[in-house]
Amino acid sequence: MITLNIANMMSGVMGQKGISEKSVEGIKDRVLAAHEEITQRKRSGLGFMDLIKQDTKDIKKAAEAVRGKYDNFILLGIGGSALGPKCIIEALSPMHNLKKSPKVFIYENVDPMTLNNILSVLDLKKTAVNVITKSGTTAETMASFMILYERLKGSPENFIATTDPEKGNLRKLATELGFKTLPIPPDVGGRYSVLSPVGLLPAEIIGADSDELLRGAGDMQKRCSGPDVWKNPAYLMGALLYLMDKEKGRKTDVLVPYSDRLKVMAEWFCQLWAESLGKQGLGLTPFPSLGTTDQHSQLQLWMEGPEDKVIVFIKVDDHGADIKIPEVFKESGTGYLGGHSLAELINAEEESTELCLQRAGRPNMTIGVPSIDAYHLGQLFFFFEIATAFTGFLYGINPFDQPSVEEGKNFTYGMMGRKGYEEKRAEVQEARKKKAGWKV
């Protein structure tokens, strides 16, 4: 089971730079209100909590069909529809395309050169295409889908649509064209969808067990189900980061996994945290990092820069492999490393960085992960999701909408000529006129 160590967040260790137990007790009413929002399902969007109970039979069947027939698998999605699957692949099957088949490609942006490069190395007839958009209106995903559909016209068996079970443009098209489909439950938003078929199908494609992901999430749900903030690690993380903002002005949360396999986890967390909490002038700014790499690029800033950050480490006990450092160059300045191992070194670096920050009065906390496997990855996903929802409720905002993102989409619709968005097109044209005289 993953753990949370908060010693370097508390005033008992950090002095005035830390949070007192009295402060945590002081928001008890807000904690209980947030807990009630979650347990009584007072808002739509909490459907991610039900994903642990889903039947994975159809997902496994679809994955088996892909593995048995195709050399390649392309996932078309953006935001949570791409970051979640990327996180699973990097964590559970690193360097997948160099070692295993089918090869997996994720096209998440609309950079034409990227798609051109992907298509240049694939035989599309030997490629399964998984298009993911719940609404079926995501411009980036639908544009890339339209391109691949045109090139594979007459081959509906190559496509799997992961979308709303009943409505939306993609659902309608999939029904008309005879695509295989997998459902995204109506009450599950994109950034909370990693444990739906959005993430579970790619997991099965690479040979990971989707049931183990769900088992880990289920065990974490049990652990994070109680109202006592001191016994609920997800609530405790959220409460402390909230108090660091309100009491200390620390509004930036840096997530630092000490494992290359969890680098994308930090990116996935950034969307979850930013899009859920950044509303009404409130929220916390996430920043992705990587240990030990960023000790050599960012640690100086964390140690002596603006006191506006909290560092959240992810420490891995068992990295799944280890390499001994040979006892050579004994008379040189690096001879001391001989006889140790890379796992010893990376874990020593993580612990040393914690201590350096603590000594400098810079708050930090550590999430401990026993090993990187499907079970513990499922725990991490659920832990961060419930912590995000809880923290949103502490702030008094809805952690499941994204109104400003929708406005950007509306401008794009207008620029691309979508019917009904003519006013948005006119607004863009007017804005262009205002910008015209300011180009240098």
C-alpha cells in the first residue's frame, strides 16, 4: 500500500514554516463538508469512484482481438484521454515499441509533422485505431480521426471508438459505420477517466492486467473513505496543500517522482490538479518534475527561490531492477560509489533532497510506493483523483468542470467554420485587428 509522510510539512519539524496540528483541526468543518460532498454525491463528476466495480470482459476481448491481428495500435485523444494511457504505458511497459508488439503510438496534439512521421513508419492496414472522445466534438481528436478514416475507408474493423455509451457525435458515427465501441460512463470526466476503458484498453494492449489496476484503486478507495483527515492520506495531502496556500502563500505544488517510469504521472497529475482547481481566482499551480534529473536544473530554485512552493516527492522502494556499480577507479574521487547500486543511489538522492529542503525551511512531503506495478499504479491514480476532488470542495469550487477551456473551444469552432459559432468567429477577427498594430 502506498504511504504519505508529512513530517516536513508540519510545524513540529519545520517550525513557523510548517502547518500546525491546530490549523488542521481548525478546518475540520470544511473537511467534513467536503467529505459529505463526496460520500453523498452532491455533484456530478464523482462517477470515477464507481469504476473499480466495472466488468472488464469487453475490454479484454477487444485487446485480445487487436493483439491477435494488428502490428500497431494508434490512440487518438487529448488531455486525459492521452495522458492517462501514456502514464500506464510508460510505467508498466517502458520502451514498449522496442521490445513488444503491437507497437503503440499516441497522437495527442494536432502537429501535422508528428502525424506525418507516425504514418510514415506504419502500414495502416495492419494498424488498429482507438479514437477517444466522450463528446465526439473534440476538434483535435476528430480531425485526426477524419484523416485516418479517410485513409482506411472500407475498414471499419480497424477502429475502436471509446466514447459516451448513448449520445454524441462519435457514438452516432460509430453506430452508423459499424465500429467496435467501449463506453466512458456519463458521470466520468476526461481527466478522471484513466481507470475507464480510456486507460484500461491500452493497458491490456501492452499486456498489463486491467483488473490489477482496479484492485489497487479499490483498496485505495477503502483507505480513503473515512472522514478523519489524520487517517485519510488523500484528504491529508489536500488539507495540507490547501493550508499551505491559505496560511503561507505557497500556491505551487511540484510533483517529483524519483523514477523515469513515473515521469508521465507528474504530467497527468498536472492536468488533473490544474484543470480541477484553477477557478474563480482560486487554486494551486502544479509543476511536473523528475528526480534525480531536476536536482541539477531546479533544486537551486526550490532551495533559495521564492517561497511559494511545496515539493511532493514520490519515492519508489523497489524499482523492479538494479545494477551494481563496479568497484573500479578506487583511487579516484568517485571510488566511494563502487559496491553500491543504482537503486541505492537514486533512493539516497531522494532522501537527501528531502533533508536539504527541510533544513532550508522549504516544506515537502513524500508519497512512498512499494513498487511500480499495475496494483500500485491503480492506487496512485485513485489517490490523486480523490485528493483533487476533496481539495476542490475545500476551496468551495466545482472540481469537475472547466468553463474557461470550453470558451477556447468555442473560439476554435468559430475559426474553423462550425455552424452556430459565427459570433465567435467575428470576435476572433476583431481581436486580430487590435493585435495588428503591435507586431514588432
